[in-house]
Amino acid sequence: MKSRYGIDPRVDPEAGPDSPDRKFPDIEYETRIHDDHEKYFSDECRRLEWDRLWTKIWHIAGRTSDLQKPGDYFTYELGPESFIVVKTGDGEIKAYYNVCHHRGNRLAMDNYGNVKAFVCAFHSWSWNLDGSLRRITDRETFDEKLVCDNPGLTEVKCGVWGGFVFISMNDDVEPLMDFLGELPEVLDAYDMDNMILAADLETDWPVNWKTVLDAFMEGYHAHIRHPELLNMIDDFHFQHDLFKNGHSRMIIPMGLVSPRYPNRDKLGEEMRDLVRSFGMDEKKYENNASSVRADTPAWKREWAQKNGMDYSRFTDSQLADDWNMHIFPNITLNAHPEGVLVMRFRPHASDPERCLYDFWVLARKVSDPDYYLPTYMGVPKGADLTGNAPRPERAYGKWGEITFGPVVDQDAETVPFVQKGLHSRAFKGVRFSEQEIRLVHMYAEYDRYMKEK
Ligand code: FES
Ligand SMILES: [Fe+2]
């Protein structure tokens, strides 16, 4: 189990079978060059993905925090489709295709809002929140044969976990909790149901959704793309866990200097910032950076208590490390007790070499208005996290025109060149290392979907 540095990558080798920290059994995958890389650019693959993957699985469409009272709704765009997710008068959450049965107009145009009914902006047909037809304008001018079915909105399956609303276009999809497998259990302590949205950004990238997702599924590139992070993470000793249904986890040890660096006790700027975020005395760690990780659980517990939060259910690893989760196929979570960074990678409606990349920051609700999140959550001081403020407006950004923060900017610079290189006649296929095992696992599941007729 020990690496070339003599380190066991398991975060808690003593973890029992009920501990969320436990190392899940490895899966033996066939060793091969993945030479099906046209899936990153072919239009045929884009179409097959729509038929065999996107229309078959569960998707995270949005957050329950946008559905607090009857009539609250949000829309979710995926490839060529759009969906409305709404809280009905009975307090139920329902989801529909966002399309008018008259001539096909989109019914709801806004990202989120509150309505009494959905009224089409073209000729004002309208539907109730429960999806039933409310009114066909000038109904007597239609031959009754055309409208006698009183078309209701077309419903899609809907489920909730962790404050996320999932939808599926597949009537025969497995129950949501079966699909999620081990994830609810290992993430239970984070109590994401009660987190609020602290940032909401949608961006447009000139790469396939998988090209960019892949970069967030492994830490192998950190030493060269994010060298400054090596002052605060051990980039070589991640615990990788492969879950059911293509989901996975990598636990990134934080509060350690990379073993690739000769002096693991040197306190770099990034680690100093981490120490300061929790009000700790940085002097104590000046030439002793290697003890930050071991001390973090105790500071965080104390810090949480000061801020009125209960951290008693978190394990030491959950307190100290970055739990990077993958929800198959296109969601990653960087889970910390203080908040969760959610990334969602959506296929473009028609271009396999573009995608939409969403960032949400979920934060724990804290009643003290002066409370702020640690720097690495990327939410500026002053954001209202009391739960009383309106949700942040969705911001938009285009690759190349905005900054995504220093770390993601480094990935952003790289991935379009990967996208180009994948087309080369000289490129024979992808060769995955053990450090990229989550990608092997994800693509095994992806292939299962893509082979199903
Ligand atoms: S397209 Fe919606 S009412 Fe005509
Ligand atoms: Fe990266």
C-alpha cells in the first residue's frame, strides 16, 4: 500500500466498515490504450450520447433552495432540451419539458422566478403549476379534435437528494437513491440539504464536456499546471475510491506540502492563507508546515463552535481534506464542511467541441452576518450567508474573456490544446495511469451506456 515515498495514501488505515473514510475496494480494469478518443469531438458521438446517455440518466437540474414556495420555479437547459422544475400548490416538486403544446415555444424564459401559472408568451396558452392545462386562448377557434386531449405539460421524473433536484427523461430510470449508490452515505455529514447557494456562474468553453471534466478528475497534472498548490496539498497521495454506477471519489490531503518538494516544512503563501482563514497563528507553522494537516481538525472544530456550527459529525479527513466527488456522468463536488463547490459540465446543443461549465458554491448557513468563508471557497468577504438574502444572480462568462480564479485559469489555458491534440493523426489514444483511475472507471460506465440500444 505504501508509495515510493513510504506513505500509505489511505486517509485512515484504521477506518471501520461504517466509516465514510474507508478505502473502497479497487476494481481491476483491463490495461489498454483508450483509442476511442473521437468521443471527444465527433458529432456522431454527440448524437449517440444524447440518445443513450443524457436521455437515460439522472441529472442535477438545480437546487431546492430555488423552490421555497408554491410557484417558485427554475429552468434547466441540457443540450437541445429545456426543463421547468416547479414547486406546486401542494408543495410537491415537479419537472416538465419547457415547451408549449401549441407551436413549440419555450414556456418559461427566465432562469428562476415565481409564477401563478405558466403562460406562453406567443399566444397565451397557459398551464397550472401541477402541469394541467389552464386555458387555450380563443379555444372555440380550434377544431375540438385538435385540443380535446387538453394537453398537460409533459412531465419528467424528479427526485431530491442533498438539496439537489434531479430529473430524468427516462420513465424506466432506476430509483434515484439506487443510482446514487454509496454517495449519500459517505456525504451524509455535510448536510448539503441545508446549504445555501453563495455563487452561481455559467460559462461557455471551447472544448467537449468530457475534455474539461477529465481535468478535474485527477490530480496528476497538479505538479505542472498548479505548482503553487503543492505548497498546500499532497498531490501524490490521494485516496481514490470507485463507487457503483460510475461515481467515484478522490480525497485530496490538504495542509501538507507535496512530497515532490524537498522541504515539506516550509510554509508557502498558499498554506499561510489556509492557516489564516481559520484565524490560526501562522508563526507556529513557519518552519513546521508539515503539521498543519494534523492540527486542522481541532482548529476547524473550534472555529465552527465560535461560528455556531456543529462539526461533530465530520471525520478528521472531512475536516482537513478536500473530498472531490464525481457524480456520474458530469458533476463534481469539492466537499468541505464549510461549503461545497459544485461543477456541472453540460454538452452543447449542437457542437461537440463546446460545452457549458457551471460553478456553484454552496455554503453553510450561519446567522452571524460577519461570518465569511475561507478563501479557498472563492466567495468574497461580505457575501450574506445568513440565509435571509436573495440568492445571488447567475453570472455568465465566456472562456478567454473572464477569469475563473488562478487555479481554474491554469486548466482553462490547457484544455483547448488537449481538444485540438485529440484530432491529431499521430495521437494513438489515451493512456491512463493509476492516478487517473477515476477516468478509467467513469469511461467503463460511459461505455456501458453508449453500447445500450
Ligand atoms: S406557441 Fe405557445 S401559445 Fe402559441
Ligand atoms: Fe487542474
